Amino acid sequence: MPLEAYEELEDIEPEMRHLSEVLALKVPIFQALGKGTLMEAVAKELCIRQFDEPRWPLFLAEAL
């Protein structure tokens, strides 16, 4: 199921894939797929973009 969810997100237009809303959906998908490096990169970016959101540092810490 996580792989199918990821594939659905990849069907989004390329110029929309970098939006925070899309990245936020990818973090738990990468977590479920065991893709720690990708999870780390996306969580780090979301920590910068949405610094007041407490879940991104938690996901980042888990990915490290």
C-alpha cells in the first residue's frame, strides 16, 4: 500500500511535487517503506519550511 501511495504522488505534475503539502505526504510513506535517507531529506526540508510544526523534527530524528 505505501508503494502505491508513492506512485500516486509521483503522478502529480512535476511542478507540484515540491509543495510542502506533497512532501508532508511522502514522509510517512518513506517511513513505511524503510527509506530512511529519503525520509531524512524530506523531513529536513519540512523542518526548514514549516519550523513551527513539531512533527518534522521527530520524523527527522527517527530517520537519522
